[in-house]
Amino acid sequence: MSTEARDSERMTLAIRIGEQGRRTAPPNPWVGCVIVDRTGAVVGTGFHERPGTPHAEVHALAEAGERARGGTAYTTLEPCSHHGRTPPCVDALVEAAVARVVVALEDPDDRVAGAGIDRLRSAGIAVDLGTGADAAAASLRAYLHHRRTGRPYTVLKTAVSVDGRTAAADGSSRWITGPEARADAHRLRAESQAVMVGAGTALADRPTLTVRDVDGPVGPQPLRVLLDGSGRVPAEGPLFDVALAPTLVYTSERAPGARVDEWRAAGAKVVAVRRTGSELWLDSVLAGLAGRDVLQVLVEGGPTLHASFVRACLADRLVAYIGNVTLGPDALPMLAAPVTASLAAAPRWHLEHVARAGHDVRLDYEPADGTRWWRD
Ligand SMILES: NC(=O)c1ccc[n+]([C@@H]2O[C@H](COP(=O)([O-])OP(=O)(O)OC[C@H]3O[C@@H](n4cnc5c(N)ncnc54)[C@H](OP(=O)(O)O)[C@@H]3O)[C@@H](O)[C@H]2O)c1
């Protein structure tokens, strides 16, 4: 096997190991690391589990011990070179006297941004950058997006009928999809640091928005975010039970003071942002969430809020669950506000993934390259 093929195989393993930290490592990246000795045998693996605990490289080096000397470390993201809550990984790699480090991606975080690689090289360690870069970028997409754009990776989630409707004419929308799709949506929540709804959904559905019944380790409950510019949603129901999970309301100067007091008395945080008509400025909302360490936000609707995200070119991914039901023309559409006047100007999506969930289908889309709304 060529060195390139072997490197690529080990990086694939490192990415898979790193994935184990996806739910718990944020706001840190879910990095994976594999160490091989001089003979090429895997002698250590590690992933970053939680903020404040050792990074992937440190776990892998601890397992490898003396066998790391003269060996190669494979890491999905550039090792850190700064003192955070834990000492720099670069120091640990130098101390372990590895001969070579293979890195999939440079870390765009300002505190690293190439400095980790420079320090390894100046310590006489050979560094190869770029092995498995595409797969690592797909794995770490939300982290990279947060660091590069100053916004969370924004995932719109919708459950629609076969004919593309999100609620029946009487407003009922539970449940358009079956238990398998709903369980999958809870896993999506578990990978998000915030879950958002608009005022219409909060009033119609009284959602809880917590992660429930998922297998495997989970991080803290995601921050529940309500967009209610006019103060229509009373501070009651599960959304305002902050013993379940924290709640943050984005609102505007239009909300009555008494309502704001009520939200705060229930334990919710309240932040006012600017608005255009009844639409709060989504750029401000997303910048605020990024500042609260939200790497990925799951926008669970409803159709008016989803339309705003699409129109503002702020949807980074669309996850549509198609349920085995038809609702007809009086039912609520998937997007309840205009997003285009013509097909030529319509946002196009790139189909990334298709999966079956019981009787339903999950479709994952990203904005198609070259459309007017690919903003980064
Ligand atoms: N099938 C599904 O996946 C699904 C998911 C969710 C909801 N639903 C259904 O959808 C219906 C509710 O949806 P909806 O469209 O009426 O309401 P919505 O999208 O949940 O909320 C819209 C409201 O959010 C507030 N808002 C604040 N900033 C906004 C912005 N930038 N853009 C858009 N809205 C903003 C506005 O109210 P203020 O003026 O008060 O700020 C606006 O009227 C219910 O029937 C529910 O069951 C279905």
C-alpha cells in the first residue's frame, strides 16, 4: 500500500473516532487522533470528549506511551498551540518525539490559524497538511462554519407531507412523520447547541424543544430560542420551564414591557434586536447565538420563519422529512412567505443525502454552489 493510501486510511479512522465527541465537545471541535509507531502499527487513539478535558492528541499519546517516539500522529484538525483550559497539544507531540504529524485541516480559529503547524515544523517534526481534508471538513462543518463566518451553521428542519405541506388546514401538524423520523430529528437536536422556533409555532404547538430518548452520550440540553418580536407568546408551558433547558427570547421594542418582565420572571433570557416589520434581523440573532458558543442551530420552523431564513440566504442546510400523508391545498406550505418571483431566480439546492426512516424519507440539502445565496 502506498504512503498516501495508508495515510488516507488512518485519517478516515481518526475522523470516525473524532465523531464520538460530536455531541459533547462543542463549543470545541470534535477532533480525532490516531498514533502509529515506527512500524506503522496503531498504538493510540483519542477524541476530544468535553470542553476542559484533554484534547484528542493527549488521549492518543497517553495510550501510545513510549511507542509514539519516532511514530506518526494523524489528527483531523491542526493541533492547538495556545494555552486554553488545557496545555497546547503541540507541546505534547513535541515532548512525545513523534517524527511526523499528518493534519487534515488547518484550524481557522484565530488563536491557532497555522501557528500549531509552524511550531511543529520548527521543532523539527515533519508535517503533512491536507490528507482527508474533504471528509474532515464534512465532519467538522459546523465548527469550521462558526469560526469562518461568525455565525452558527444553520440547519432548517421541516416535516412535510408528500405534497409539501407542514400543517393541515385546521393547524394540526402532529404528526406528519412517524416515530423513526421523529427519533432521527431528536438526534439532530442532540448535535445542535440551540433549537429555534418562531412565535407562530410556539403558540400553535407549545413545543418542549428538548433532546429526548436518544442513544449514546449527550451534551447539555440545547438552548431553546424563541423569536417573538411583538411579545405574543406568554411565559407558560414547557418552553418557559427553564428546569428542562435554558430559554432565550429574541424580541424587539414592540414587545410590551409586562411581557418582557414575565419572560424574565420565568427565568428566560431576553435580548432585543432590530426588526423590519414583524421580522427580527436574523443576522443579529445568529451573531448573538455564535457569541453564545452555538456552533449549530436547528431551526424547527414554522413556515414563516423558514421562509425568512431562505430569503435572507442564511440557511446552510435544509433537512426535510417527507411523511407518508397528503394534505391538499388548504394546508400550510413549507415556506409561508415569498422567496422568489421566478424559477430563474429561485434558490437551488444541492441534494447531499437521502435516507429512509420507517415510512418516511429524510432529504438533506445544502445551497447549490453558484446560486446567488451562497454567502461565504
Ligand atoms: N411540519 C413542521 O415541520 C412544522 C414545524 C413547525 C411549525 N409547524 C406548524 O407551523 C404553524 C406555525 O407556523 P407560522 O408560519 O405561523 O409561524 P412561525 O414561522 O413559527 O413564526 C412566525 C412568527 O415569528 C416571528 N418572527 C420574528 N422574527 C421573524 C423573522 N425574521 N422571520 C419570520 N418570523 C419572525 C413573527 O412573530 P412576531 O411578530 O410575534 O415576532 C412571525 O409572525 C403551526 O401550524 C405549526 O404546527 C409545522
